[in-house]
Amino acid sequence: MQVSDRVGRRMKLHDLHVLMAVVQAGSMSKAAALLNTTQSAVSRSIAELEHTIGARLLDRDRQGVEPTQYGRALLKRGVVVFDELKQGVQDIEFLSDPGVGELRVGSNPAMSEGIVLTVIEKLSRQYPRVVFHVAPGGTPALFDELRARRIELGFAQLSGVHAEEDMDQDVLFEERLVVVASMENPWARHRKIKLAELVNEPWTWPSAGTAFDARIVEAFRESGLQPPRATVYTDAINMRTKLAANGRFLAVVPAYIMRFPEHPSLKVLPIELPTTHRQIGIITLKNRMLSPLAQLFIDCAQDIAKTLAKGQAPTDRAKNISTRNS
């Protein structure tokens, strides 16, 4: 009997699930407790699976168990199997009732508080029972989360990021960095400002050594200036915008943060920060069929991104999306 025949007729999803639980727990006994069964039942499932595959899947010692190279190969595919089955059930649930479902999205902090937040606000009005999970992380972390199937799509900066062979990257819009200040800040009344005039002002931008910080430093140097040190380094967008809104600070933020959601207490200063333009897009895992809810999320994000190019208010565009989908 060929391997494919053995697998199709004799391999049980339950046994594969037990294998995944054992590796995750690190021992047969812990896996048994996790699965609310007996250790002998766990051992029997592993033995049946090894017999079906025809190879040892686990190495056992006093410290516990570790997957063999054969076990790791099977586990890698097993994660995909259970993910696809789970997605299939969720697809059926969403198709039978589009008002329910769950979606896991990954994003860096800036986009979480910008376009991701805006998409969620729009969709949650139309589908109030849908649950969204937003996992924070930079681009490398999002790649790992996608491969582990802990998220279905990620929002990230694409410029300067090496394209991974197993990932699809779709550009949404081009981001530029801007300097914002309180409407009460004296600089908000200026029609023309040179970057050199602001060197000694209190600044806030993301942590030193980050890619965001490097872009700002490069912008000052491109303008022939010695980059100043920020007074407050923080990756939290809310903290930077609040510091600026309180009156003293100048904050550097992505331009789209000022569009969705809007910040009426802040003004974008008339300063061009050279060399700070970057592409923002959506990352998905190749050959992984997207759920209807994920595709809906992407469609909404693309519609919102178009407002940046057209100069239309995102709230107005959202009404068009809602009307089209109703």
C-alpha cells in the first residue's frame, strides 16, 4: 500500500492533534492533562500515527519529548491542515451569517491607530457581532505570525523590506512623515517654516535606533542640519500626539494619522521632511486562501486608502462602502 493510501485510509486527525499537543506540552503526561484524557491513550495515538507514517515521530528522554525530523515535517503540515479546517468552518459560519465571525490582524503601532483602526470602526458598524483581534508587531514579527497562522493578514511598511518568497505584498498607499503641533503653538500660525528654525524645539518621535528614528535623522542631515535629540522618545502614537496637543512639543507622525482619525487640535506644519516617503501595504501568506471576512477587511482598507489619493474625507468614503455592501 502506498503512503498516500495509508494516510488517506488510516491517518486520524485526532492522532495528529494529539501529536501537536504532546510537542506543545513537552511530555505525554502534560498533553494528557491538556486533552483531558489518559497518558496511555496519548501514547496509543502516537504509536498508531508512527505506524501509519512508518517513521518515529518523537524522541523520548527523562526531560520529556522532542519531535524528530520526521515529526517536525509532519507538524509543519499539520498546522496547515488544522488551520485550513478551522478557516473552512469559519467561512461556512460567515457565509451563513455574515454578521458573525472573528479576524486576526497584525500591525505596527502607527497603523493600528491609523488605517487598521479606521477599517475596524467602519466594519464594526455594519457587522457589530464580528470580533477583531489586533496583534502588535514590526514587519519581521508579522512574517512569523503569518507563518504560524496566528494572524491572517498584516499591515506593514513595505519599502526597504526584503520580499519573502512565501509572502504576498500589496501596496495600499505611500506614507510620508509630517511634523505636527498644537493649534495653540506659535509655529501653527506660520505659513512658511524652515526645518533649521525648529532644531532647538522640544521634539517627540519613536525610539532611538528604530527605522522611524533613522528616517528623521536622515531628513535633518539631508537638509544640511545636525539632527537634534528628541525630548521624548516613544513608539506610542497617542503619547506623541497628546504631547503635541498640549502645546509645547513638536511631534513627528505618519501623515495618514492626521487623516483617519482626524485630530482637530493639531496642525501639520508647512515643512517638507525629505527622504521620509515609504510604501505601506498588506502582507498575506501565499497559498493560504483568505476568509471572506479577511477579504472584506482588505477591500475596505483599499477603499479607505483611495481617499488619500483623491483627497476625500474617510468618513464620507465610508458611507459609500456601507451603501455598496448593504
